[in-house]
Amino acid sequence: MKIKTKTLSYDQVMALPRPAHKRPLRPNLLFRTLVRVLSQFDLMAARFRFTGSLPDEPALVLMNHSSFIDLKIVYRILYPRPFGIVCTSDGFVGKNWLMRQIGCIPTRKFVSDLPLISDIRYLLKEKQTSVLMYPEASYSFDGKATPLPRRLGVIFKKLDVPIVFIRTYGAFTRDPLYNGLQLRKVPVRATVETLLSREDLKTKSVEEIDEILDTAFDFDHFAWQKENNVEVHESFRADGLERILYRCAHCGTEGHMEGKGTTLTCHHCGKVHKMDALGQLHATDGDTRFAHIPDWYAWERDEVRKELESGTYLLDTPVEIAMMVDYKAIYRVGSGRLVHDANGFTLTGCDGKLNYTQKPQSSYGLYADYFWYEIGDVICIGDKNALYYCFPPAGVPVAKARQAAEELFKLTRTTRTPRPTPSEA
């Protein structure tokens, strides 16, 4: 899938009028039927089945986020009842009218969005329409849950509707984000349950609700694949694996990993791993440190945290910059430099006209993606005025930036003292 882009100067983009906020629409029956019909082809190919049922009243529907088939799954489960969809704002670019007709509510990932809760409540209460939300906000990189915002229970209590949870099985294994949109022949299943009733929301504390959510979103798709003997025989199953396993677990070097075919190779030390049909890694020399991919990814996170605590973490890379300020296009504004250290992000460029900073405590996560709209791997930062899509050169690990942003947020919760940058250490 591609997105509409346009080349303008930074000054021209900043002068563009920002769109006024609009209330979400109750989804049009014709359009949601069309989406339901078009979704069926992919679901049939995935041999999709689900179990469970929905409450009779409007509900807030939560779902784990694995791949693009997620939305098609929801249309299979919820249709014909109407439902709105909390959707990343870039999904509206070039198709604003259509997205609103199918009930989508735009929001900026990992950016404070106060009108969003009002819009969700408006659909639930005023329009008697269920709302779908992916609380993780981003696809899983390593097959495990991404961090959830805290104190969602406060919002749930105010909404006062049942909280439904849809959990998918096989969606990640069929189409993991790192693998470059190459589909595997894997069956997809889902379960549907009422996670919290309206009575539960009245009687349980916010802390108890958060704990229930954490339990529901505690999953490991690679472990599920192995435990259920789900074999992937496609010859491209390791393609792009360096996007998440960017640091060699043998020599510790970054930027020299390559996932290709069924192997993961470090071109610095020569270590080679084979990826078997169950998604496990095996070193060809017999010395396997991490067979389970999420364990390798967790080790990388620990290494990133050590860098942050010692003041040695630094991402400093040239980037191509695009901006979003409205729903008409993504505007390419030129080149610049993105720096990420213990003090947050700094983006400069556009002949010295752009200088944007973002502190670590501004968000618990980071919008990072692979092959974003077929343009390239991306790191997105920004605020209510503009989003900045930063495209680094091939090989720069956007996964590491996401891990660092998540760990920095945790560290800022325990201390407000700025940590030294590498140049100050």
C-alpha cells in the first residue's frame, strides 16, 4: 500500500492551514458491507475461524496488533453491527472522506490527543456505535506485546461500556512486520471475550483493570508457533530479520546483520544462524545463544538500557524528512539530521529552518515502522502541530530507537536529572 506524497518547502508546509476537528461518523452501511466483502478473500486464504461472542450493547473493542489482516478479522467478527475504528492519522491521507464514511477516528500515535476520548464517547453514547481500538498503537516487532499506556482504567470507567478483547493467533506468524509484506501459508484464528463488564468497571480499581489488561496482552507469537507446531516452510522466512535482530549476540556488533532466505548472518564475525520451520534459530557452528527470537530482542533491549544508564547511547543519522500537517498529502520537505540521546530527539534540517526537539517523557513509546507505505523504514516524532517522518539510510535500526525511547520513558519516571550525552560523558 502506498500513500500520497507531495514535495514542498518547509516554509510552504508550515503555512498550510490545519484541518478543523470533526466529530466521527456512524459508519455507512454500504461502505462497511463493501469492506466486509473485500476482506473475505484474504480471510479465506488464511482459513480464518473465531470463537466467542459479543455483548448486545455497544462496546469498546480492544485487539492485539499483529498485521494488516487484523482489520479484516474485525469486520468478519463484528459485521453487521456498526463500529468506529481508532486509526492512525496518516491512514486518512488522500482518502479522508472514505475513512470517515467507514467510521474511522484519526489520532496521532504516541502524541497527546485529548479530543480522542471525547470522540470515542460520542460514538459509544450518542451514536450507539461500538469502537475498535488497538491499545498497543503499533504492530509488534518481535511477536510480543508492545507497552500499553498506564491507567487506561480511568478512561474505561468514564466510558461505562463493556470492554471486549479480540486476540489473534497466527496473524503475526503469517505476516510478521520485519518480513517485508511476504505472506506465509499459516491459518489464522481469533477468540472473542468480554474482558470487563460494566459491573466490573464499577467495582474494580484502576490498578486492577490495568493488571487485567496486562494479562490479556501478555503473549508471545513465536512461542505460540513452536508450542502449536505451526510450521512455516517458505524460503523467505528470515528475510529482513536484521530489522529486529540488529546486534550480533556473538560479537556484539551492530549494523552488520543480514536476514536472507532462511539464514541470519553477521558479516562482521561470520556467525550464521538457520531459522527452522518453527521460527527457532540454530547457530551453524552448534553454539546457539538465543534460539528464541524474542529472547534475542530482549537482550538487545537490556544492552540499550545499559547504554542509556552509562550515557553512551546515541543515534545520530542523516534522514530524509516528510511531514504531515493535514490529510491531503505527506509532504517531502528535504533532508536533515536526527539525533536521539538521553535527552530525547532533536531533528534539524531544511536548510536550517527546521529545529524540533522532543523530550523523553513526552511519550511512553515511539512510532517506528518498517517499509512504511513502501517508502522505507521510518522513525516518526512530532506534536499536535506536525508529525515528522524521518527516513534514515538502510541499515539504521529503527527498532533500537523504539527500544531506547521506551526505556528512556521508564528511566524518566524514576529521576528527572538529565543524563549526559556521549559528548559530555
